[in-house]
Amino acid sequence: MSTALRREPRWVRWVAPLIVGLLALGSWEWAVRAYEVPPYILPGPVLIGQTLLRDWGTLSTSLWVTLQITFAALAVAATLGLALAVLFAQSRAIEISLFPYAVILQVTPIVAIAPLIIIWADDVRLALLICAWIVAFFPILSNTTVGLNSADANLQDLFRLYGATRWQVLTRLRLPSAMPFFLAGLRISGGLALIGAIVAEFVAGTGGRASGLAYRILEAGYQLQIPRMFAALVLVSATGIAIFGALSWLSYLLLRRWHESAGAGESG
Amino acid sequence: MHGLQAPPLLTLRGVSKRFPTGTLAVEGVDLSLARGDFLALLGPSGCGKSTLLRMIAGLIEPTAGEISFPADREARRSIGFVFQEPTLMPWATALRNVALPLELSGMRRRQAEERAAAMLQRVGLAGFERAYPRALSGGMKMRVSIARALVTNPRLLLMDEPFAALDEITRFRLNNDLLALWQAERFTVVFVTHSVFESVFLAERIVVMAPRPGRIVAELRIPPEDRALPEFRTSATYAAHCREVSHALERAMAEG
Ligand SMILES: Nc1ncnc2c1ncn2[C@@H]1O[C@H](COP(=O)(O)OP(=O)(O)OP(=O)(O)O)[C@@H](O)[C@H]1O
Ligand SMILES: [Mg+2]
């Protein structure tokens, strides 16, 4: 890609957005104070930060619940997506028969089916997990399917020349070829799993013993505790960013030695 | 020439290939290859050289004719192939790439890697065992590819324009090294190229092909005593052979 884009020193990539963020927060705080906006309309960042610290007890419990659902859904999505993609790669008939249903699952808005799932599953957390899984599943499946079929044609010939078994072709050629695709899918799905978990909890609208961040947002809304709502919102965003960052890092670690996408840093 | 009594390693009789698209890529090719031959297939783009090579390798079936290995049936399953691109697994080190054919045939990893390391040394890549393809130059990748093709000690080595994508300096060096390897070990080679100079430098036998349909139109031999000349590549004899082969190629293209 364009080398000009990659010219700037590394620290600029961190510092520049940071400055923009701080400026935005600063003007937000200033505006809230200057125009004396009441906190139940728009709290300033300082107040939100204070609320976050004050309510950390309840919020962190909810964060933990949401994280558990998100990661469980992501794990199931990754395992099942990978397994199904491998199955598709083995048999074109299976792929043709099943793929449309995966698409249907993908294009149906989760808010529309969440109520049904919540009715069918007797456990709310199980229902949330299923919803998050539905949203997270497709990118992994479709990406990995493409990846498994993207193995270099000459390499496939080479494996055939040496009489490789189906299993050898799968494990030594197709799965490694699919790895960057799978990881790209996983990165998308990480964020989607979180969104799925949050949206489903909004629809469920129930708290109970172990409620997640979405319920905290709803609850704070009902009680007009707007700073707390913002604090929960901040946590959701931060979690999304952290998940994306962690999965990008994982992808980098796994691919850095051989794949172009992970080799941005010119090594000497 | 090669033992009149010994059966040839490879025989092609009336081999043709028509693709489902209707293209007659190869028509009526007769060819015989003795053990230890170095044969160059020379011809313009699209004359069916790759198709012929892939049929010999068993990767595609001829639509007519017969390909046999009279000297020994095992030879069909003992073929090394070098593609125009290095065709390495990017996720594996040079060593793991070279060890692949051995491991696919069931050899234990340790032993396969030992032999792969020895082979890497023979192609001049000692010390690069742990390098990933991305970290190797085009010429080095091609050497890895050649090492991978030779590591099984194949009865027959098929090379499809292996050096076409390389710069001239690298190509000369690889030509020299390939020739040295062949002189030391006398494996049997079919080498596809569209370079007259390369074919004269490398091969004892040069088979000229013409396109539409792809067929053999001439065969020339470079006498061993000429090839043994010191500085063969800059000699007048070399130039004379190149001229001769060029003329054959021109005639082939005029016919086609
Ligand atoms: N899989 C295929 N399906 C249909 N036609 C093909 C196929 N492969 C090759 N051909 C056709 O067969 C002819 C010979 O192709 P081939 O690749 O063997 O030529 P070549 O001599 O190797 O050319 P080059 O020097 O450019 O590599 C061409 O006309 C090509 O279009
Ligand atoms: Mg070709």
C-alpha cells in the first residue's frame, strides 16, 4: 500500500488521537460548566468519571457478567464456525445445503429474534449467550470458508503430486491458509459478540441477580441517573475497544512471522 | 548416447490434450527420455509446455495417447516438480518447506528435517533453515523450491520455467548451480523454458514446440564435448548453438 501513509513515526499514531480525545473531553467539560447544563441532561466527563469510581462495585459486577457472556459466545462461535467451515470444505453438498441457513441467521435482525429466544430458553443468561453467538458466528464461518478455499493452486498440486491424504491437505495446507482469514473473522466477531450480548439484554430487560451492563444502562435511564448511564456506556465502549485490541494482538502474534498483514513494522 | 539396451525412463506416445473449453493444447507428442537426460522443452508462450509437463507429472490426464515409465513403474510416483513461482508455504520455515514431501510420505519429522537440512546445504542455503519465505530473496526462494523437489531423490525432475521470474544475474547463478548439481548427481530433468540461451546452456537435448495446436517440431542436441568447454557460455560454439536453436524456433513459429 501507499508508503506515504506509513511514513509517520509510531508514537504519532498514539499521540495524535489522544490529543484529539483530550481536546474533545476538555471542550465538553467546559461547555457543560459554561452553559450550566444540568447533569440529568448531559453530565460532564469529570462527573462521569466520579460516578464510575463511586459505582464501581455494581458496575464491575455487571461488566463481569457481560464479559462472561461475550467470551462464552465468542468461544462457541469460533469453535462452531471453524468446525462448520471445515465441514463445508470437505463436502460441497453440505456447504450448498447449509450455507443459506447461516445467511438467514445472519441477516435476521437480532432484536427481532431475541424475544423468541428469551422465551424459549428458560435461563436468561443462556438466552443472551445464544443471541450473542448468533451475531458473532457468521463472520467466522464465512471468513474461514473463504480461507480454506484460498489455498494456493500450485501448492494443492504439489500435495497431490506427493500423494497427500485428505487429512494432510486439511491440516498442513488448508487450515494454515485459512488462519489469517479466521483471525480476521474473529476480530470482527469479538465486537459483534459484545453488541449481541448488550442488545439481547436490552430486549430481555430483566435484571435479576446477575445483570450485565445493558441492564445497568436501562436501570439508570429509568431512575434518571444519567451520569451512571454514561459511566456504564463508557465501560461498554472500553470493553469493545479492549476486545478488539486483544484480538488484534493475538492475530499479530500468530501471523507476524509469515503473513503480510502482520508485518507492518519493517524489520532490519 | 544413453545405453541402447536400457529401456527409457519415460515414453510419450501420441499424447494429446484437449481442454473442456475446446482448446487443443497439445497434439500427438512422441518423446522418449533416458535416465540421466537433461531435456529442455522450448517454445513460445501458449504452445502447451506446462500442459505437457503437468500430464507427465500425472496432475492432469491426457485425452489421447499414452505416458509410460518403462524403466521402472515406481518412477511415476517419484517425481519432483518446480513451478514458475517458488510456491512455498509462507507459514513454514525453509527447513519445514523442504521437509514437507518427506513428511507427507510418512517419514518421521526428525529424520525428514535432517535430510532437508542437508539438501538446503546442497543448494547453497546453509544457515537459512529457520528463515521464513518472506525473509528470502526471489533467488533464495527458488533454491528452496529446488531443494524441496530434490529432497526425495526423485527419478524425474520436472521444472516449469523455474527461473523466468528472476533477474538475469540470479538466473545465471542458478543455471550454473543447477548444472553443477545435475553433473554431480545425474538425475533426469525436463526443463521448460522460453529462453534459447538457457536451453542451450543447460540441456543436452532441446525439444522445440510450436503452438496451435501445441506439438513438437524439432529436436536438437548439444554435444557433451561442447558443453564441457571451459567458459562454454562465452564461447563461439555456444553462440553457434544458440543461433541454430533460434532458427529452429523461428521456423516453428512461422509454421504455427
Ligand atoms: N486449465 C485449462 N483450461 C483451458 N485451457 C487451458 C488450460 N490450461 C491451459 N490452457 C490452454 O492451453 C494452451 C497451452 O497452455 P500452456 O499453459 O500449456 O502453455 P505454455 O506453453 O506453458 O505457455 P507459457 O509459456 O505462457 O507458460 C493455451 O492456449 C491455454 O490457454
Ligand atoms: Mg507455462
